[in-house]
Amino acid sequence: TPHSLHQRIHQGNHPDLLWVEPTYLHQGKRISSSEAAELGLKRKSPPEIRLEQVREIARFLSRPPLEASRSVVVVEQADSMAESAANGLLKTLEEPGKATIILLAPNTESLLPTLVSRCQRIPFQRLSSEAVAQVLTQAGHAEILQHPEILALAQGSPGEAIVHWQQLQTISPELLNETTQLPNTLRGVLDLARRIAQTLDTETQLWLVTYLQHHYWQTQRQPEQLKHLENARRYLLQFVQPRLVWEVTLGRMQKFNQEASFVR
């Protein structure tokens, strides 16, 4: 029945469906973002689709479908694919056999052009505010509707709203408030940078960059502040020491605020 099929897909029990999501490496084992959160691991880099996962896709598609007319592979956050993994997927995309491979990504620009050229592009439009509210309420996340900043970050995607909401819960309100209203002294800025680096893992720090970019654009409309934060993102992704990244970033943002206040 359709209900039974939906349950099997939701539980990951359908033999002809393979759902691939970005993973971390922990003690030689791949784990998902939700598993890392449950284990309380401090994540030093964002999760990614790995070459071994691409090889698992090829093995999965090497056998014919057991129940359905076609096998289906869904690659979530395909933009997180390492280059070696993306290159490894090319042959499978060219000759998928009796299968459909779905790559989910924010946009085509985030994928290698060689991947995009082998796929059919199917854009997903943003949902209206009313539709987002309906989906979030049905999913048991009505509390998100009381946080317009989260809805704005989600840009019409209920799934993204839930992800942003979950990330928000990992940061103390006091720390978040200090990052949106920077300390007036250099000592305060250095202390704030220390606490961000010590209490937040790298993935949460990257999310905080996105949150602050939205906040400062909404409140100040100053591209210069967004540029400082974008540099912070770039350095964090390059594994520069996080405390140093935040000391420099917050220091420059504080200096900009002081100069702007003086000009006014």
C-alpha cells in the first residue's frame, strides 16, 4: 500500500532506494551529522560526501532493482562532495543502468560543471510563507514560526528552517547576543572570540557566520561587515586557528562600528 511504501522509505528499508548524506570520519568510521550530534562530538570541519560513498553507489547500482522498476539514489547536499568523489561519480552518471540518481544541491554553481552537464536540472521553487507555516506546524515545529530571523534564513524551505533552528539551539542566548551587539572594548572582543572558539565546533561557527551576515545586513546594510564575515568563513574552511579568525574578524567589525559611529 502507499502508506506501507512511505513507511519503508522513511525508515530506509526499501531495497531499491539508497539515500546518501554527508558524513564525518570518527575513529575510522563514517557517521552522519545527527549521529555526531548524539555523540556530542566536536566537529572540526563540515561533513562531506566521500569517495567511498560514491563507490557504494556504484556497487548498489551494479545489481538490478528487486521490487521497483528502477533503483533510486538520492545524494543529499551533493555540493559537499569532495572533488575526488565528484569525479568518481561521473562514470555512474553516464551509465546509471536501470536507475535514477538525484543530486540535491542549493544551485548548479555549487557543483562541478562536469556533473551538471550529465544531469537534468529540476529547480525547486520557494514555498510561500503560508505553506512554510503549514509544513512546520504539521512537522511539529510550530515554535520556529516565532523566530522571523530563522524563517528569513530558510528562504522558503521548511527543511532549512528546521536545520537553522537546530543550529540555533546549540548556541547560548548570551553568546549569540554578544555577537550581534559587539563589546565596546578590545578586551571584550578578545574574550568573546575565545569563548566562540572554545564552546562551538567548527560547523556551528560556520553557521554562526551565516547568521551574523543576515543579522548585520538586516540591521546595518553595510557590505563591509559582510565581507569581514565572509573572510572568516573562508579562513575557517581552510582550518586556520578559530580563535585567531574570530579575534581578527570581531576586531575589524568593532573598529568599523566605531568609525561609522564617529562619522555619524
